[in-house]
Amino acid sequence: MQVLPSDTATEAGSAFAELLADLNSDGWRADTAVDRLANAWSALAAGGWPLVGEAGPDGDAFSLLDVCELIEAWGGRALPVPFVPTVLVRRWTAGAAMPTEQPLSYTIPVGEGAAVVPYPTFPGTRILALRASGSTEAIEVPEGSPVDDFDLLMPVAAVAAPEITLTLDRVVDVCAASLAEAVGVAATALRRAVAHARQREQFGRPVGAFQAVKHRCANMHVDLEIARSLLTRLAQTGISRESRTAVTEGFERTRRVVEGCIQVHGGMGFTWETGLHLGLRHVVGLAALADHAMDGWLGGRDDVRTAARGR
Amino acid sequence: MTTSFGSPEARAFRERLRTWLAGNVPEAWRRAGGEDLTDDEVVEVRREWDRRLFAAGYAGVTWPVEFGGRGFGPVEEYVFYEECARAGAPEGLGRVGRLLAGPTLIAHGTDEQRARYLRPILSGEEIWCQGFSEPGAGSDLAAVRTRAGRDGAVYRVSGQKTWTSFAHYADWCLLLALTGPAELRHRNLSMLIVDMHAPGVTVRPIRQISGRSEFNEVFFDDVEVPVANRIGAEDDGWRVAMTVLTNERGMAEAANRYVDLMADSRQLLECAGHRPSRIGGDTLGGVEVYADRVEALRWQVMRAVEKSARGGDWFPSMAVLKLYWSELMQDMASAGLGLGCAEHASWWRRRYLESRATTIYSGTSEIQRNIIAERVLGLPK
């Protein structure tokens, strides 16, 4: 039983957060130039960060909870590049020799012959589909496929892809990674809310001195903490039909934190350029992705039981 | 002492404890939680439980070995409380002594005081109660008015304490009293050991909104307390109180509540007309989510415990835990009330009434939110 990320993962998470603060000093941004994203991707690859989920030469890999610690750091400064799918695909296809700088994504089956793909249009992304037969093959997103970019930090495309599957282990990985990223978004949202409440003055005092604002921030802190506990449990015990609601509960709590952040910012929070909507859109998008993953497995089969993650 | 729930030491401790609990929790208590026993029988079971804990070396699990404890860290402590609750163990009458008075004496008492009071606390021979809250000092605990006036070698204590659990069984009271001028806030209180059998002490039960009485008010009318019974320096009682109020004592309660709430969530599912094995439809009216929320409490406590075992500050986690379980308990009681299960209606109604207390005692939800906002998040006072 692992309750906290390992010391190694915690240290790696701090180092990663520092790199991300350099790469993306302004917080979430929608209007990020393509070359800036390409540079960010190169910096991630140069640091070896896409490999964090793979087993090393001695066979010792980070546990899912450890990987989630790094993904949480990513969520706090997320850019629209396929970092998380790359980490997951490399974890699933350990041993497949692919250059570190290769962006990767995967397919989630949604109904007969269809799949959703996160980050379908990031330049050079290789999309790996797991066939029901067990083989993995690369698929293309056809030119002109409709891309849902409601979540500006994680666009998603629906593609035709027959015979696609996702094993329960991978469903757990997708849900845990998505929830970890949402927790990272929420942590940043709470930090920004508190920073704003300390410096924004109305009626001659910082708005954060009013108990109504304080108590809302305290609720956001509780929501964030409980979301982290739900994530820890998910990474340790997997998903069953009975615990699917726990994943939904985790995402709802992260969303409430971002909603609270917008409220604390008042009118400024509602503007495009303050950028809080990127976080809000992202937690909604991440929850939808996890829902797709769970629907594929937990919607139609009765024999699903806990996928224990015994590490 | 281990710092991780997954360690072999923690697992072995859990196994040994389970075996001991299986052979020691009284059968009558395990079955109905004492519901079918008379008041006298309940008291006897709880006293006997104190004695069994002591005999087996499970009293004062976190006390240092030199004072008769086991010297365990927070991980074993949490395992201890969770397993006791899972096994349906009674709550001993010695709880205030073990969790509050003993640690206070260990931290601030004289050698003579430790030699006199610690062992009877562990053995369950002497019962303690906590005299902090007053009618005019609730959330604002420093506003204590009970006066301890110096008169030679004694203090003369007069005033009123309230919400005092165990007062009618207690031999000693850990009393926070005013010894300095009222205007010297936080520097005018002293911590005293008061003999509950002394002349001038009167205990009166408080009747709660449910009709039950679990707490008391205690009146002190010119009660003589030897100066040697002061813990710490005169007028330094606030600091003494804070060292014990900010330790991990909230963990014991969170562990107990986790087990209570698990039972409640199973009851909710049953009352919703479905057994857990038949979950899957949308007919449960949403009560299935409570099982997840209860499990989140367990992981939240375990995360806080491991952080504290690794040297982190326990205090910020306590406010989150208290806020979370107390409001969850109320939500679940409301849900139970709304299910309209005829068989369990009266049980849920009592639960509902009694759960109103959870967001008030041990620091109201409003105070907990202030603590989080000001001391964890750093918002201005």
C-alpha cells in the first residue's frame, strides 16, 4: 500500500515544476504560438520527462501514484502539447524503441467503430491504437477531421477506428493521469485565488480579509485535498463498477476549485485574457476523457472487477 | 516506529492487534455497541476495557516508553484506532487521560506530577475530564472566566465549565483557569489539576437536542487546589493548552468516524432498497456516492498521518479532516432521513439530531475554515 508518492517522485515533481515554471511563466495560455509549443516540447524531451513512466534499465519503474505526482505538476502549468499521452503510451509499450522527442497519443473506443484521440493535431504525433486482437498499430487522423477544441489545453478528435479496445489497466491509467492533471489545475487555481484575494482591495481592505471569501477559499482547499485522496485511492485500488462514482467525484471537486477561483477574481475572472477559463475548460475536458475511457469498459461488461495495482 | 502504512512493521502490528481484539472485545458490546445494556453495565464494560488495554500494553500507545507507553508513531497510532473501531471495541473511560491529560503532564508536568498521575491514567484506575470550555468561552477559548485566586499554598477556584465529558466518573479535571488580570489575554491562564471529589465541585448533566445526556456542566464553588497541582508556570496555561490541542489527538476521532461512517453508508444502501452486490442501476437515489466519500476520508487521514510521520506539521491537516468528516456525517444523516425507510426511520432521526453536534464541538466548522484560510492558505486576519 502506497499512501504518498515516493521521495524520489516528490523530488522529481519539484524539479519538473521548476522547469515548467520556466517554460510557461504566464500560467495557462490559449494563444500560444506554434513555435513556442515546439520549443516547449523539445525542452521536455531534452530533460527526458516523457520517459518518466517507463521502467529503467534495472527494471524499476515509478508506480502509478509516483507518475501522477509528475502529471499533477504538469497540470499546474499545462500547455497544449501531448505530454501526458506520451508518458502513458511509453509506459504501455515499454521496450518499443522510440526517440524521446516522439510525441505520442492513443485511442479510446467510443461506441462501434469510433474512437477519441487527445491532441490529434500536434505536429508529428504518432497515434497508437490497441486492437482487440492485442496488436498495436499506428493510425492517422484524416485531414479535415473535426477537432473539439472546447478544452484549449487538450483538443480531442473523434475518428473512425474499428476493432479498438482499451484494457482495464489502461483505463485506470487514463483516469488516474487525467485526475492527477485536474488536481494540478485545481492546485494552481487555488494558489491564484489566494494570491488575488491577498492583493485585491475593496472597501479599503484585501477581499481575502472578508470571511465570506476566506471560507470559500477554505472549501476549495478541502475539495482539492479530498480530490487528491480520491486520486491516491484510484491509483492504488483501481476502478470497479462500484467505484466509478469516486472518479466522477474527484473531477467534480477539482472543477469546483476552478469555479471558486473565477468567483474570487470577480469580473476579471470572467475575461478571456485572465485565462482562468483555460483551467476550467481543461478540468471539464479531462473529466470527459476519463468518462469515455470508463464508458468503454464499465458501460457494457458485467464481469469487471477491481484491477489491483499491486506495486 | 514506522513511517509508512505499507511497511512490514505496520502490517505485522495490524495483524497482532486484530488477533488481540478478536479475543478481547466483549461479545455483548460487539453485537449492539452497548445498546441493550443498562447504564451501570455500560460503565463497567468501559472500565474493564481500560484495564484490558493496560494489561495488553495498548494503553498510551504513543506515550514515550520511559513513561509506560509504547513510543509508537502516528502510523501505528492510526492503525490502532482504526482496528479498535473496526472490531467494535468500546471507548474506555480513560480516553481524556490517555489523549489529553497524560500528554500534557509528559510535556509540561514536574517529575512529582508525572510519578503521581501517569500510571493510574494508563491502568484506568483514575479517570480524567477536560475543563476548558465555558458558557462564555466556546470558540473564543481564551476568554475563560473561571477564576483561580492565589491564597497561600492553594488556589481558590470558582466558576463554571461546560461540555465536560466523563465529569460524573472523573477523579481529576484538567482545568484551564484565570490566574492573571482579564486584560492580559493569553498570558493570564493557568493549567490546574483539580480533584473532582473535593468540596465545592458540582456536576450536572446537560440534556441534548436528542434527549440524551452525554456531557455535563461542572460548577466550582471556592474549591481549594494546591499550588503544587499547577502544570507549567503560573499564567502560562494557554501555551500548555495549545501544545495538546494542536497535537494529533484529532486522528483518533477521524479514525473512529471513518468506521462509523462506513456503517452508515452500508445502512444507506440497505435503506435505499439495494444490497451492495446489486448496485448498478440508477435507483439508489445517489446514496452510493457516500461510500466513496467515506473511503476518501480514510485516504485523507492516511495521507495526513504519513506526512506527519515524515516530519510534516499535523495541524493544517486536522482542520481539513474535522471539517470533512463532520459535514459528511450530517449529509449522510440527512440522506438517511430522506430515504423514508420505515424500519430504520427512528434510527436515522436520532442520528440526524445527534449529528448537529459534529460541526460544533472540537472547533466549529466556521473556526476550522478560518484556520484553513489564515494558517494554511495565508489569507489576512
